Amino acid sequence: MEKTDKSTKKFRKELNSGIVSLILMAILDGAAEPMYGYQIAKSLEASGRDVAMMKQGALYPVLRSLEGSGLLVSRVEPSVSGPPRRYYEITPQGRETLQSWIEIWNGTKRIVKSVLEGGSHA
């Protein structure tokens, strides 16, 4: 059973890495203004979705990676209630990339659903 647990953990990690990026990009694309990490995490929680894969600590490395790829930009602003906050905003390149990712996601979702439901594998 331990091997299955390791395999499941590895599968979940690999699957989640792309999904987290897609979700963060979509949230920032739909935001009326730039958002900081904790604000993003709280908006996910408030949506009532099961966001176990979106632990707050895991968001920051993904946000930094997306910024490093030119898909997001950030700025740091002082906060009256604590340390400075880094606000993230999607770039025009990020919006184009997001549209491509959405197309890929929808195609992948259709294929996986078809195969898992016993449909055509072609």
C-alpha cells in the first residue's frame, strides 16, 4: 500500500502544479485590482471550494514563478496592519497565456472524461 500512497502523492503533486498556476492566473485575470497572496487564499476559501491543493504557503512560490515568466507583475506596498504586502497583477502576456492554458485545459478535460467514462480513446 505504501507504493500506492507514494504514486498517488506524486500524481497529485504533478497534476496540481499546473492547475494551481491556471487557477491563480484566472483569479488575477478576473480581479478588478491587484491582489496579494493572503487575499487570493481568502477569496478561494470564501468561494467554498475544496482548496486543499491551494495551501497559502504553496501560493507564493507559484506567484513568484509566474512573475519570473513575465505573466504577472508585482509591487510592494506598506500595510498598516503588518508587514508590507506584495500585490500581483496579470500582464498582457499573462492574459494571452491564460487563454492558451484554458484551451489546453478544456481539451485535456474532454479527453480524460471520455477515456474515464469508457468512450473512444481516439
